[in-house]
Amino acid sequence: AAAGEAAAPQFKHDIAKVGVVGTGTMASGIVQVFAQAGYEVIYVGRSQDKLDGVVGYITKNLDRAIAKGKGTEGDKDALLGRLTGSTEREALGGVDIVVEAIAEDLELKLELFGDLDRICKPGAILATTTSSLPITKLGEATGRPQDVIGMHFFNPAPVMKLVEIITTSATSADVDETVRALTANVGKVGVSAGDRAGFIVNLLLFPYLNDAIKLAEGGEELATIDAAIKETAAFPMGPFELLDVVGNDVSLAIQKELHGEFGEPGFEPAATLVAKVEAGELGRKTGKGFHDYA
Ligand code: CAA
């Protein structure tokens, strides 16, 4: 490596088979990322319907790419051929790394990590894509905290380049380096971040999104705020467009964690965000959020 440039991370563990737990937007995108990079992916969900949803998400993305002249039907079939869905966590017994992308709920994740500890082979890396929950606690739910790490992707995972890599005080250096090598190998940019709620990006991003909602509650038009931000800062989306992509349920869970951890009065979730979630207006995935997608 040139002076001042860190040496490229190396694989200290062999990674051939990747497990993904979850079937939501993030999980589906993460399954696509690994399969696209040539990995065999075993993904686990709670029902056949949800497993089918993952294939549906990926197929739609690949069809859109093919329509734009990027990739062929053959590439699509090869990619889909690397996927195996299962409703049983036991299917993860042989994978080299699991990336967990279930709901942003600590109790659910603690229970899952206990199961992964029991099911996964010794030396398998247990990664979480949580955006705001303490990874240290997930490590402590296992008998192998040295193998537990954060691998935080952004939505839409197939497009967004960044992956925050979060080690705890227990994570081994080899696991950290392997995950950094894997991140580079799937075409992403890894950035190390500390194990605090929100890491780097969400700690800065979600208070801004929450403030945008409060601004609208004060009477400013959504479309005006979206337009102002897009035109001024060249953000790719205005705050309400982005909230609808991320999902209001996800945004509320993140904002609650940030409020709980930092206690900043301004971090209290905006009333309209809470109301949207209660009304089931979660964003693009339900056809209505701050904007309509009918
Ligand atoms: N899945 C896969 N690919 C997608 C996609 C999706 N959901 N949406 C768009 N794309 C692809 C398109 O196919 C297109 O690919 P090509 O260039 O290869 O043709 C590319 O992305 C650009 O898409 P478009 O031209 O249709 O639209 P765009 O230029 O508006 O880009 C966008 C779309 C990339 C989503 C862009 O609007 C953007 O960057 N938005 C901001 C997203 C963001 O900030 N995400 C972070 C959210 S925070 C978070 O994720 C935290 C968390 O913990 C959940």
C-alpha cells in the first residue's frame, strides 16, 4: 500500500456461504448484495410468503436492471440459483457468516442471537445490521462475543455504498478484518464506527428527519421542505421522500433509541411520526406515508 494508505483487509476466515435472517426491505436488499457478489445465500424468514417476498424484491430489481441493458436473464437465473430460502433457523448451521436484519427490537434480536449461538458452527461470524441497538448486548447473548459484529447497511442496500462496521470491546481483530474484506468484496465502502446508538450516519440523519416533521407540524408544506433540501444541498431526496423509503416504523424505532440513549429533549419522536405508524402509513412499502404511492 502507498504511504498513508491502510493495507487492504484480508479474509482471516473463509466466507463462501452467507446466511441472512429477515425478509423485510433491508434483508431482501442484503440477500441481493451477497448473491450478486457470487456468494451462496441461505435466508430465513417466518413464512413461505415472506420468503417469496424476498425473491419478488430481487426479481423486480433485476428485471429493472435488465430493462436498462444492465445484465441478462442468464445473470438473473444464476443469481437466483444461489439463493436458498428456509423457514427454519437450523438451516444456518453451515454458513460462514450470518447477517441478521429482523425488526429493530432488542428482545427479538437477543432471542435470535441465543439461537444463532446454538445453531451456527463454531467460528461462524454473527453480524447484525441493527441501526441503533447495542451490539455489545447482542454479543453478551451468545457464548462467543468475539464473533459478534455490526454490519450496518443502508436502504436501498443494493445501491447505497456505505456499510458501517461496528466492533464491540469483545469482537476479535480477525472478525473485524474479515468483515472489512467481505464488505469490500461485495463492492461496498466500509467505515468503522463506535457502538453507540445511531453509529455515525443515523445519529446525524434521523434527528434531521425528525426535525423536518416538526417543521411541517409548524405549518410548512412537505413538498416545499423536500424541494428546498434537494435543491440546496443536492441531497438525492427530500426528508419526507427519504422517510417514506426508510419506513416510518423503522424511523420511529431509531428515533426512540436515540432519544433513550442521549436524552436530548429535541430527539423526542415527532407526534406525526408516531401517528403515521399507528395509522399504518409506513411509507412506500404500504403505498402511503408522508406522500402517496398509489
Ligand atoms: N433497489 C435496488 N436498486 C434500486 C432501488 C432499489 N430499491 N432504487 C433505485 N435503485 C437503483 C436504480 O435501478 C438505479 O440503478 P442504475 O443506475 O444501475 O440504473 C439507481 O439505483 C438509481 O436509481 P434511479 O435513477 O431510479 O433514481 P435516483 O437517482 O433517484 O436514485 C436512490 C435512487 C439511489 C434511492 C437515491 O434517491 C438516493 O440515494 N436516496 C437516498 C437514500 C438514502 O439516503 N438512504 C439512506 C437511508 S437511512 C438508512 O438506510 C438507515 C437505516 O438504518 C435503515
